Amino acid sequence: MYPVLFAKTLTGTATSKADGVHIDASWSVYYANEAELTKGADLVVKGTVSKEKGSKFKKGDFSSYSTDVDLTITKIIKGDTAQIGANIIVSQMGGTDGVNTVFSSHSTHLKKDQEVVLFLRKVDVNTYIPLNEDDGIYVNEKDKYNNISSKKELK
């Protein structure tokens, strides 16, 4: 579930469709570039998705559905350098309870073994969320880090 801190910045609608519930979020903060993402982030890291952990949810509360992965940090770009080599949890909007599936138009879920650069906000002791979901995620594609959604290259 997304924390109160994040929920205050999230507006949007949820609609039921045959293939699941679709959430269309809008963000209260726009980040024009990587410098603004870095400034807004609590932690900026390079790492590898080591495990897909699955979904968390409160049954029937579609805004609470999230999907978590473990990320092994290989480099700290902003934050505590003592975290190099540590695992953190990255939580993204959307998930499934086995019956209901919740999709967010702004969340492309991370997959095991992806190498990524993430701009993150801390929401719990060892749990983080990407800034504006896909806006804060860059995936290694042929030795270049491209945004998971827009495909814009990280400079």
C-alpha cells in the first residue's frame, strides 16, 4: 500500500474493465529532467533486481495493490554509501490478489535480473517507491540506461 505521504500527492481514477481494474494516477510534482529527479529523490541508485516478491494489497481496496521487488544496490548516486551491496524493496503501484488485477497506466513493473538506475522516495525502513512511478526508472538496454516508459536516455 502506498503510504500517506505518497497518497497525499496521488489523484486519479480507478475503472473496472474486463481484464482488471485500471488506475490512472496524476502527479503533483513534475520532474523535467534527471537533475530535478535527483533533487526530489531520497535515494538514487544503480542496481540489479534480484527477486520478484509479488503483490501486497488490502482486498477490495484497489489503491492499496502494489508489487514489490528486491533490488541489490551496486552504486549509490545519491544517499548513504553504506548501502552498497545491500538489498532494498522497491514497491510499485498495481498488483493482483489472484482474483482481481490492478493496473496503473504509469507503472511498468520491474523484472528479475534487470539492471536499473532508480530515483527513489523512502516510504518505510527498507522500502522505496520510484518517483512518479515510471519517471524514476531507467533500465540498462545495450549499455545505455533508458527510461522504462519513454525510452529517453539517462544523461
